[in-house]
Amino acid sequence: MHVAINAHLLAHTTSFRRAGVSHYIEQVLLHLAQIDHENRYTIYTTRGLDQAALGLPPNFVVKPSRLPTINPRIRIPWEQGIAPFLLRGKVDLYHGCLNVAPLLSPVPTVITIHDLAFIRFPQTFRAYNRIYLDLATRLSARRASRILAVSEHTKREVAGLFGIPPERIVVTPNATRSHFRPFAADIIDQFRARKGLPARFILYVGTLEPRKNLTTLLEAFALVSRRVPSVPLLIGGGKGWMYQPIFARLEQLNLQDRVKFVGYIPEEELPLWYAAATIFVFPSIYEGFGMPPLEAMACGTPVITSNTSSLPEVVGDAGLMVDPAAPTALADAMMQLLTDADLHAALRQRGLERARRFSWTETAAKTLAVYREVSAEMAYPR
């Protein structure tokens, strides 16, 4: 079996692009490489990401583009115009890692759908992104031999909104990477000293974009800071799109001296940021999976998140969940964890146990099983 994988969104730059989908692609490739030494893979990547950069075994051939296809205005023409010619007569199966496959694909396709935010919350997307994603994802899903969904929530959405039979959708959850783990107290103390961090702080990590609900987080934190002014809010993450209202609300609430935007946090530092935080807060309106809460739990930091979309599925009983539209409820949850040491300790332990339930090795194995099922159907059509 010869599988082509669209890995153009595998990023190697310090921006918001080096986030959820990029990590998904990276981990699926690395773990497929560990378990599959038999089948052949062609990995299509953006400019600059070659065989040496990815360190994959010989049965994985990396073909970087000459163009910066991480840019959607370049990637979309590649997906729909160039890819069909590259695939014809050369591969058995194509895997699109972000919702979409070539609509004129000459081979069977598998797509991974991470979320349907562009349908559920169209106002949070630029018009041209939303229109393309909506049309291309609907058509790709209907034509795909199998759909991989990163959560049961996403599976239900795909089945319900697109009318896809549930048996064609396989849940392959995300997981944390091995460097997300607890750290010894002295290592955390050294990190705090190096970064000039206070002994206690509240942390958010994620792209700055509308559905992450950061204006509500600021409103909730304004209530908390009146009672515990010594505990600041630190917001980590690159600027995505439509983020200007976040900074406008910051000024309206007069929180500039108690909220710090630390920008994109380098990958090698991120576990220490989680581990050093007193609380991790992630009040997103909608997530297809929700990696940051899982990463925070894996580092031993208690989590507060939303009771919507996939987030209860990820966090379970290991965190506090609130209505993301209720800043008072979010503030109350933060105050609970800032003042109740027993609850803080209990959620830390439950979070560590919860995070261990998710495995990239298992996700790669499920992905490979789907490839094999599709391949078998090609050989013996139903």
C-alpha cells in the first residue's frame, strides 16, 4: 500500500500555525513511522521541510513544495489543482489532514476533520476562509472513503451536519506529547526566576481569535483581581485573526497592569509554563478537541474550561467546567482553585490520571487500520 499524506500545515515557524493541526500531523507521522515499516508513504510538505528535517524512516518519502504552501492562498490551489496530477497512477490512497481532499482525486481519500467551527461560528472566520472550508469540507466528507474525527463530539457534528453515516467516521483522539509532564519544584522555581514570574498566576494558552472567548476571560478576571490583586493573568499565544476586541476590552476594564500578553510560547518552554501556573483557564466557546487543557493536566496544573463542545469529553471529572458565556461562573471557579488547597490538589492528581488515557500510539494504530480497511475495499469492492 502506498499512502500520500498532505502535511503542508506541518509548520516549522514560531507562529499560531505551529499549533493544533501542525502537532496532529507531526505526531501521526512520527507514530506511524514507529509502527509501520511495511507500507510506503509520500509526505507532501511546505517549503523547507524535507526528509532530514522530519527524520522519518526510508519508507516515508518527504516531498517539500517549492512554494510556502502553509499559506492558504497557495495551499488551496495545490490541494485542488496540483495534487490530483501528483496522485494519478502513483499512490493508492490520499489522506487530507485538515478537513479537505482534492475534489477530483483519482484515488480513494481519507480526511481528518478537527472541528466544524466555520459552520457553528461563521462570524469568527474571514469570509474567504469560511466559504472555502464549508464547501470543500462538505464535498470532501461526502466523497471520502473514511473520515477521522478527533473526538466523539466532532463525529456527531460531522454525521449530523453533513449526513454522513456514522460507520464511515472513526474517532482518533489527540494526545499529549512526552515532554508534557510534571516537574520537580526546584526546576519550576528556577524557571520562574529566569522568566520573572510571580509565585502564583493564572495562565491561558491558545491562539488569539474570537472563539477562544478571551473577552469573557478578561471580564471574569476583573472580578477575581478585585479579591486577589496579587495573582496576575498571563495570556500566551500567537495572534490569529480578529483579535483586536481582546485588547480593546483589556483597556475598557483597566487591566493593563494585571494582565500580561506573553506572545507565542516556544515549544520547548510550554510545559514549564503550564507547570509553573497555579491554574490553567481555557474558556473556549467551541473546540473540536481542546489540546491546551489536556497538556496542562499532563503537567499537573488544575484546569478550568468550558462545558461545551468536546471539552467535557477531554477533561472529564478532572477539571472544573463552566458556562463560557457566564463570566461570574468563571470567576467563581477561579476563586475556588485559588482558595481551596484540597480541591487544587485533588484536581492536580485527577488531571494527571486523565491525561494518561490519551495516546498518540493508539491514534496512529487506528489511523493505520483505517488505511488498511480502505485498501482492502479497493481490492475487494463491496
